[in-house]
Amino acid sequence: MIATCGSARRSLARAFADRDAGPVLLFVEGSAGLGKTHLLRELAELPETPDVARLWWRCGAEGGGPEEDEAWREPTLLLVDDVHRADEDELRRLRRVLAGLEPGSAAAVTYRPEELPVPGMPLGGSAMTYPFRLTVLRDRLAPWDEERVRRAAEEVLGESCTAEAVSALRERTGGVPRAVVDLLAMLREQRPAFTGTAAEVAAAGVPARLAELVLSRTYALSPAHRPLVWAAAVLDGPAARDELIAVAGLGAVPGSDALLRAMESAALAELGEGRYGFAVPLAAAAVRDTVPGPVRQDLHRRAARALGRRQPVAWAAVGEHHRAAGECRGWLRAVEKAAESAASSGRHQEAIALLERTLATPGIPPQARARLAPLLARNAVTGLRSDQTVEVLEQIVRDADLPPAVRGELRLDLGLMLSNQMGRFEEGWRVLEAAAAELREVRSVLAARAMAALVTPYWPGASLDVHRGWLIKASAAADDSGDDAMRTAVLANHVGLAMSWADPEAWDLVERLPVQSTDPACVRQAARGLCNAADSAVWLGFYRRVDGLLAEGRELATRSGAPYTEHSASGTRLLQEFWTGQWLGLAKRCEEFVADTADMPFLSSDAYVVRGLLAVAQGDWGEARSWLSQRGTFGTENLPVPLGATAAGAVIRLTLARQEVADAAEQARAAWTVVAEKGVWPWAAELAPWAVEALARAGDTATAHAMVRDFAQGLGEADAPAARAALSWSRAVLAESEALGEGRPDGLLAAAETYRKAAAAYAELPRPYSQALTTEFAGRCVLAADAAGGGGEAGDGGSDESSFGTAAPAAPAGSAGPVRPPVPACDRAATASAIAELESCAQQFTDLGAVWDATRARALLRTRQPAKKGRPPGRPSHSDQLSPREAEVAQLASSGLTNREIAATLHLSPRTVEQHIAGAMRKTGALSRRDLAHRI
């Protein structure tokens, strides 16, 4: 019986389980390195054969194997290794031994099929007569799949094992276990240490064992036949017979004969129907390195011609062969075609990498640089940049031999990259201005493009009026050019500018974007315009319109091959999800986006800020600082103005919470200056309330009033819902501050009404987190007014602190306390309503996951709610259970807040906080503050 299945090992085990069954012969077929000897060792350790004798027979070794007339009176497992090495005498003896196997015995025979003297006949050319009772099985070993390669790589490389490295290992070794193991050993010993890139795998070289095997097989061929193997090494991949023969420079008949001899010697293998090459792709490098230089150049020259006849043409590979052949002009032409082909199909990163490598090569002729450099710049602006691109372009624009038009175009793209993708706004602005001046004289289309870039208002520095001036120039230049794509580019930037300051005509401009165009260049610009509009809509507060804009913009960007626009749209989506309260899983989405854009951190700046805002609300202030500062990837002063203002507002809020009022005021002045200089006042929305609070608490009420006045005047009648709500919030902060300073309960009630106006505006947007904050602050004012009027009953020992976390204004020396005018009866109802509102917003904070805010709101409630009737005197006993206060303190402590910060949040003394933490750790058995997070 002949079997060809993977269950052969189980069949072998069953042969020993049934002593009355006939003997079993298992052939194990596998090319060099697939693990045949390893399999024999596994068979020798079969758990089902504890009482079976093992006999090893290593073919080709002197004195190997048992005697042919040896009588086996006990069950025996015969393990025959490398039968392809046996000579005829040894094979004759082995055939007799196998024919004489008795019941209860078995044999496993391994061989390399490519080295058998007679293909398909492991026991030699003489047919063996298998006894009727003998079961014959065959097991064919296969290369490792990617999952098995990954497990081996993880064992050796540990944390350096990346998906990129595993894929490269599998591709380079063909999954042959011996080659995988040997190459992993080389990677483990690399200096500097292996970091997990495919380039490092490619540069590691060829393991010595594999190199010796393939070279011994190659040079066993006659000199007349070797060129065919050399051709396969130069082509470095599966190739048709005619291609191999053409590259080798052999005629049809001698070439066919050489291919047969190469396959007989196992130097080459059939990798697919009609395709030939090395069984282990890595082996090609070992052979290629031994080919004499002049011969190798001729092989590459013929390879370039052969690959140029394939359809579609792999221009990058053709270029490499021209380069290796010393044909510079052919190489550069092929590189240009390869980059154009990659760009047209949206593979911008592939084009960028190829062009960077080429332009970094010394001695490139000026004419070629003038053709290739703009191609690199266009791909880099449209796609996702490579770290090297900016450096390459900066070097090229300094080339005095470049034509002025080419230099201007390169300068334009360099300026766009510095601004949009690197966050180097000031430098990018200067480069763009220079490009506009250079191009104005020579190319009106590109001059319009440079001017259009200067219309974009997001960068710090130039004022809104400056951008409007550039819009006039860009529109005129685009009209003069007669280029529809350029007109669309100017329109896309006009949309961004108009939307940013809530121009009443902005939405009409969005409708004018040519989304139905069949011109890919127009479609790319229309996609950018829609995504610009979506981003501006987020900052203005038109959240319900964002989904449609982003969906259409991303679809157009994908269709037209604009990955940068797609990624920027993803950042806008994260901002929208934060403001509209879609917090479930948002932190993880931010972190994944940051990881996906790790080579271009400026693109992920939205994600950094959103992740920081979440950390603030969750009370994880150490993480908040890190995320809001972009984790040091680039200077936060280079953030787009609205994003920088948002991050600054969050940092000011944190600084105030830590009672560092003077520092908060300085931060507020600096951040406000950036927004005021820009003059796009809707962008002050996320900064204004916190900046006004910082200055009011610092005693600089004049500047605080000026901020609110400038904010209101700057907005004018603009339709900017988020900014209008923030303006009400800022006015409420001022009113609360002045009322507290003057001890006027009526002023606090007026401030509460202004806070409620802001809360209602945020509810309309909707922005649940901002709504809850302003609702909490309204309740805070009412409770403060109630306490000032003598109508409040303190709860569990809370302090009588102001809304800003500082002590209430002190009474004159020697007096019994501040004068508290009677509170009208209607304010009792207002107090009850405020308490209900606080309870509601505390729950809303909890539902969002805003741990710090929820804890603060509940703490405020407890300072004012009366004790429940019927409670026994003294504090309740919680035995080994955490009290509500201990649970709140423990939660904040486990998130990283200091005792002082917790005390400011909960209106407690640091000493009381310390006692609560000690009690929580004792009751939960926590070993540290951080350990509390896992215990509570």
C-alpha cells in the first residue's frame, strides 16, 4: 500500500501498537534543509514505542547500518538517513534489510529528491520487490509557512520580531527551516542590534551552510552550463526558460541542455509551471557574488532587455539591471518610468523611496536631477513623506545648475512639506514666499499653486488679512493659467480660509467644488477642499455636517490617490468624536493612529491632543502633559493655531488645578497672543474660558476683560456656534470672579445664568462634555451664593472654597465673618435645582469616563448637601469596605494625581487625603498607589 499523506507518523506509531500487524516502511522526502534528520529524531522519540529498539543507519558513512543477515527477534525501528548518499552496494544491502522486516517493526527512510540518481526511486534504479505484508507510506516535508517562521523568529529575536521582519524572512528563505534558523542566528548577532526591518534582513547576507551547498552544486556543472545558473542569480526570481537562456547568452539548444543539467545537479529547481530559479531565494546572492565582474555586467545588460519585454514592465527592476550594467542613461529613464507608474496607481511611498535612493547617488547629471526631483516632490506632497525627502530636496534646490523653473517648483513642494507634513511653519512660509516670487516670472500655473498655499490660515504667524491678500493674487494667477486643477486647488484653499472665520459665503464655496470631475488632479483638490471644510466645521461647531463632508472627501481622496488627505481626515474624525462625546474606545483609536503615522508625527497631532484631553478628564495628569506636548516629537509652538489653542487651554486648566496660578496666567498670555495675531477668532473657543480664568485668579482682571472684549468683537456676527458658547462661558467666568471678589450673591446667581446659557448652547451642538462642565459651574455659583447668604448646610466637612479652588474672600480683621445678606425664598428652589443639576452632570461625567470631573462634582455636592435625616450620630462605619470618599481618593491617586492635586479637586486638606489613601491601601491590600487601580 502506498500513502502520500501527513498522517504517516501516526500510521508508523500504530504499527507498533498492533504486534500482529505487518511491518511499515515510511519514506520521508524533503529538499536540503527541510528538517529530515530532525523528523527522524522525533520518530525515535515516539511515545507509543517505549519498548522498541532503535537502529540508526546513516547512508554514505563507513560501517553504517545493521548487518543484512541480522535477525530481529524484537520490535525494531530502523531510522535510515540520507539514502540519496548511498552507493549501489549500500542500496542493495538496504533493500534486503527492508524486505526482511518482521511484523512489529518499521523503518523510516529520508532522502533529498533532487539528489537521487534515479528521480522518484529512493532505493536505486533496480525496482524493489515489496513483500505483500509490508505497508509503504510516503511523507513529503514542506517549507514553513509564515506563522511557523514567526514562532521561530520570536524565540530568537524576542521584541525585535516584527511582522515586516517575519515576512522578509519567509520570502528570503522560502520557508526552508535550516535557512530560517541560520539566518536568524546571523540577525541575532548583528551589530548594531537588529531592529526588525526588512532592509536589515536583506543586508544580513547568506548563511555559510546555504552558500556552500548552492556553490558546490553550481560549480559541479561544466563551464559551458554555469552561465545559465548565473543568469538565474542575476534575475533573482522565477523566470521562464527562454528568459534564462537569453540572459545567459546561450543558444536555444545549448541553453536547454544547460537548464536540464542545472536541474539534475539541483542547482536550480522548477518553482512553478515553466518557471525556474533557486529553491531558496537567498541562494541567488551567493552565486551572484562569485560571477566575474565583466560577465556579471553583461548578464545584467541582457536581463534589462529581457525584463523590458515583460508586460507589464517592472521598470524598477529594469532600472536596477541597467545600473548594475553601468548603463546610467537607461537606469535613470527606467527609474523615471517606475516612479510615474507607481504614482499613477497611488503607490506614492514606493515612488518616493525609489527617487530618494536615485537622487542621493553622487554624480547624477543635472538634466536628470531636473526631471526626477520634481517627481519626488510631487509624490512627497501628495503621499506620506519619507524622512529623507526634505533633506534631498534642500540639497537639490541649492544646485546652481538647475533651471529656474525647476528650482521654483522644487522650492514650492519643499515649502508645502515643511508646513503641512513637518510642522516647520515659519521656515515653510519663507520657502513658499520665495517659490511664489521665482515662479511668477516663469510658470503661472505653479506660481498660482505657491500663492494658494499661502492662503492656508492654519499656520502661526501671518494674520488673516495677509492670507486674504494672497487669496486675491492666487485667484488671479489661477484664472490666468487656464488650468482647471489649479483653479480647484485655489478654491479648496479658499474654502478652508472662508470656513475658518465663518465667512457667510463659505458653504456656497463648498458647493462649488467639482466633486463630479473626471480629472484625477481636480478630484484630489476637491477631496482636499471637502476635508478642509470638515476640519473647519469641527472648530466652528457644525458637528452634524462633518460626517457627510468627511465621507465624500475621503472617498474622493481614496479614488484619486491622496493618502495625505485621507490621513488628515482621520485626525478630524478624532476631534469630532471627542467634542460630541463618542469616547468609548477613543483613547485606543488615538494611540493606533499615532502608531500608524509614526514616521510623520505632525500628521497625528490631532490624535495627540485628543488623547491628552481624555487624559485630563480621566485624571491621568502625567499622561495628559505628555500627550499634549506631542510626546516630544516636535515643538508644540508649531501646531496649527486652533489645535495649539486647544492644547494650551488644556495645559492652563491643568496648571490651575495644581494651584500654580501665576504660571497659568503666563501660559494664557502667550497662547492668547498667537490667536490674536492670527485674527481667526473662532479658534479662540477652546482657549478663552481657561485663559480668562487664569488671569482672573491671578488678579489681572483688566487683561481678562480685554480678552473677553476682543473675543466678542472678533466674532462679530459670525455663525460660529462653538465660539459663541465659549464666549458665554468666558463671560460667566468673569462674572463669577467679580462676584466672589465683591461678596455679591446676586452676582453669583447672574454668573450661574450665564453658565446655563453656555450649557444650553453646548447641548444644541451637541457637546456633552462642555455642557456638563458649564452646568457644573452654574451649580457651583448657586451653591456659593446660597452659602454666602446663610442658606447652605455643609455636608461631610467640606471647606468653604470658591469656584476657583482658592479660599473665599476673608472678612475684615476682627469681624465675625463676611456680611451675608438674606437670600430670597425663591433662591431656595434655585439651590435645590442646582443640586439636581450637579447630580445629573456628575452622572454625565461618569458615563463619559471623565473620572476626575465626576469626582470633583460629587465632592462639591457633598460640601453643600444636608446630612440625611435618621443617620446615627458620628460617621458611618464601613469596616473593610471603602467609604465613598476613600474610593474617590483612591481612584484619583491610582491615576497619578498627587495628594495636593487630589486635595484641590475634592476640597480637602492634603493631610486628609493622605489618611484616606492609607485607609484605602489597608482595606484593599494594595502595595502602592498605582496598585490601587487594580484593587478598587
